[in-house]
Amino acid sequence: MEEKLGAYLVKSGVITEDQLRTAIQEKKETGQRLVSVLNRLEMVSEGKLLAQLSTLYGMDVVDVDFIIPDKAVLEMIPAQKAYHYEVLPIERKGRFLTVAMVDPTDISAIEDLRFITSMEVNPVLAAESSIREALDRYYTMEKGMAEVAEEYDEHARELGIEDLELLETEIGEDLEETELRADAEGGPVIRLVNYYIADAVNKEASDIHIEPFEKMMRVRFRVDGVLREEQSPPLNLKNGIITRIKLMSKMNIAEHRLCQDGRINIKVGDKMIDLRVSVIPTLYGEKIVMRILDRSSLMLNLAKLGFASGALKVFLKAIESPYGIILVTGPTGSGKTTTLYSTLSRLNKPDRQIMTVEDPVEYNLHGINQIQVHEEIGLTFARALRAFLRQAPNIILVGEIRDEETAGIAIRAALTGHLVFSTIHTNDAPTTVNRLIDIGIKPYLVASALVLIQAQRLVRRICSKCKEEVKIDAKLLEEAGIPEDKLPEGKVFKGKGCSNCNQTGYKGRVGLYEIMPISPDLRRLIMEGASSDSIAECAYEEGMQTLREDGIEKVKNGVTTIEELIRETASM
């Protein structure tokens, strides 16, 4: 069949006789398929070769980048066979299994797949590079899991742990510490934990969640703010995985009843990664969450965070104030730390002394004095702040205002010549004022100290590789509460889904911002104890753009989608 293909390509003028002879000689020497040789030697583009193969064999061409096979379909062909034949099962209908192939003329491969699956195999054409990427995406983890599980069973037998059922069902608190340590330091478990960490970093995840259940252990990565389920490890590795991570985090591996926190510093490729680790006991074992702090991914350029040009000017003007307090508000995971670190990096100059007190210190900033809170020894936000004031700083960052004492010291620092930055948990900028008053700060102090309040959220960006224009869904627009005249074109953008974005249609995140500078009128309202609604109304009249309005602009400009806007601002 390959002779037929070569002759056809020469006859069609795609390659020359000399090129065919070179390719056939290379095929004999390497044992590769003719299709693979032609691709590797770049004698013909992959797209043109696919078109010729489709015409010659009368077969459909599929783009596997835009197909997500069902897990049950993938499991029909073992990873070893899929890699050997370079095939990807993509769909099952009745007795027929559709399989994407690099070489659909490989009769022995088709017969073998028919025997393995007990199905009639329907071959379709796909690009070799796309199939290889898909195999790595869907099979590498499964293949690695099988190898690790087999190695672990051998390792367990070497340790004398014969009752593997016990390891599958018990949380391990009855094992001696030496056995737990030996269990965790076995090669299979180390490889698996390293694999999960490296895979999460490569996928640009922000968190790794490892959760034990009765009959499985679930692993999920949070990517662009959304949890995605990953390949589960064999259940008999549960104790080894948990203990390994606790060892790496310098935790007490013999303690299974209390919550523990730790930290891991690890190098992944050429990146230095900090992992903040939290362990809590659950019914079926210890649940682990690892927060990934990738120093190289920290964006310290305010202009790239998603500020509209007008809002950025207002914010930049406020941070150049000689004194006062600037608050950034939003829920956990809304990018507050990134905004504040970016701000400090901009203000970090030799003639300024900058000090921070954080819980925890997430990233080290060169030239800035950072202090970690240790409440167990009495080093609280309030105590650190009092000490700061004796060191004559120009700029102070308080990681979070949690109570009246911390808020009071921060306000007093702002009124005595210091520029103070902090975060607080409220839904929007106007309600932050009454939050400060509710925790015990007098209205006149709030009015005098505040310079600006900024609320923010993070939404997913549309993937630039598969971005396409689509018609607006009227029902979705109504659900979002967006007037039709806000999107007059009648069209928005959406990600179709591709290998670049793991078929999600999104890649990366961008901020939505609500910036409220404290004007004289707002100061007067705050001193009078006005309601949040009155403060909001005044701010809107002065030109403040709400989080929802900023989101609508980003939808209009093709930065994000209506679905993301609803997800983050539905209650506003």
C-alpha cells in the first residue's frame, strides 16, 4: 500500500522521483512509515499530505485537537498499543469504533485493534503531530500510573507489607512511622508525586487538590480558576502519596488527626516553584491542597493586568499619594495579592523604604522588607504594624485587615504620613466603607484616611488560538441582565476549544476592576454615616465603572465571554 501512496504522490506532482527514492531509503533504515518519513524530512507539508491521503483512500480527515474522546472509549485501546500504532480511539457507535490513524492502510494494526476491542474498526485520517500530542495528553498519565502501581506492589512486598487491602482501606494511622517513611520514600511514589507537581506547573495550575474517598483518590488541578479532574492514582498508593507530600513539607507524618500546614521549594525544569501545602483530616484519609506559587509567572506590570486606560490613570494617581490608605477588596483568588505586589514593584525605588506584613509571604520581592505573621508566637498583624512604625517606613503593606485592632493601627499609620496598602473581604468598593465602620473604626477616621478603594474579580480570557465570532444568545444576555444596546454589534467572541487551551476555549485570566477614588463629596457622605447605596450612587455619578460594566466592555472587546461575566458578577 505504501508503494501505491508513493507512486500517487509522484504522479500528483507532490514529490519528485528522487525525493521518493530518498524517502524509501530512509524508511528502510529507520523502520518508520513512509508518511512519517515524508513529514520528518519536510518533503511535503502535513496538511497537503493529509489532503492527498484523503483523496487516495476516500477517507475523512478529522482534527483531533477539537475532539475530546470519552474516557470509556480511550480505555478500549491500551496505551502501549495506541502509541505503537499511533492511533486514537475517538468515538463508539454500537459495534463500530472510530479510530484516528496516521496510516489507515496498516491492515495488521486494524486487525489487532479489532481483536483487542471486539469492535468493528472504522479508520479515519488525522495529522501525525496531532495524534502524538493527543496520545501524550490522554495516555501518558494512565501509562505512568500502571507502571507506578506495579512498581509499588513490588516495593510494598520488599517492605514486608503483605496486606495491600489494608493500605487501600485504612488511612494509615496504625502503621509505624518508620514504615510510613519507607513507604513514602519508595521510587514509585516519588515519581508519581513529582509527576503531579510537574504536570500542574506545565498546565499553569494554581492549586493541586488530592482528595481520598472510600474507593478512589481524586486529583484535581485548578486552572484559570476552574477545577479540572486529572487521572486518579491507584488507591494502594494513597498512604505513600500523602506521607511523601508531608515529608516534603516538613510535617509530622505520624499525626493524622490534626490540620497541618507546610511549604515545599522545588525546581521544575528551569523554574523555582514554591508550594504552600495544607493537610486536613477527612473520613477516608487526609486531604491535601498545594497552592502553586510560580515566581516566574508573577505579572508585575499593572498595565497587563486588565485595567481600562481611564481606570489605570486613576489608580496610578492614587498610589503616588504621600500618605493615606488604599484598599483592594474581593474574594479569595481574585488577584488581590498580584495587584498589590505589582503596585509595590512600581513604587520600589532607592529613596523609599517599603515594609510588608503578610500571612503568608507568597513571593519574595527584591528590595522590600517582608515579614511573615506567626500568631502562635504572638507576631500578629497588629504587633508587626506597631513595630513597623518605629522603623520609619514610607510605604506599608498589611496583608489583610481582619479586625478592629489591625484596622485601627493601619488607619492611624495612614494619618501620620505613611502610604498604607491592604486588602479586605467585601463584595464591591462602596460596601467597604461600612465594613470598616462595622468593625469599629470611627467614620471621621475612615473619611480622613481613605484615598481609594478598588474591588476586583478574575475572569478567564478567551483562547487566542481558537477565538471565533459568534452570535449573541438572547437568553444568555437576558440572564446576565445586559441591555442589548450595550452590545450593539449582535456578536461576541468565544473559544472553540483546541490543544492550546485543553479544549476549554479559555487560556489565562484577566481582571475586572471597580475603582472608587475618595472625592470630597464621598468624604462628606462617609463622615455623615451614609448608607452603602448612597455612597455607591455618588460614586457612579462621579464616573465610577462597576465590575459588571468593566466586564461588559471586556466581552465587547473579545477578551472574555458572557458566561464568564455571569459566573463572576451574577449577584451584582
